[in-house]
Amino acid sequence: MAKKKQKQMKVTLVRSPIGYQPRHRECARGLGLTR
């Protein structure tokens, strides 16, 4: 279930500019948000 939530968060990070917050930046980097 945690994986499902992580996937949803990934979509949120990609879709919304709010994901570029310093706090989410590390999370995005961990998820491989380089593409």
C-alpha cells in the first residue's frame, strides 16, 4: 500500500509545481525525477 501512495506522490510531484518545494526536492530526486 505504501508503494501505491509513493506512486501517487510521484504523479503529484510531476504534475504540480508545488512538488518543487525544497522539502519535496529530495523526495523527487529519490524517485528519479530527472526525466
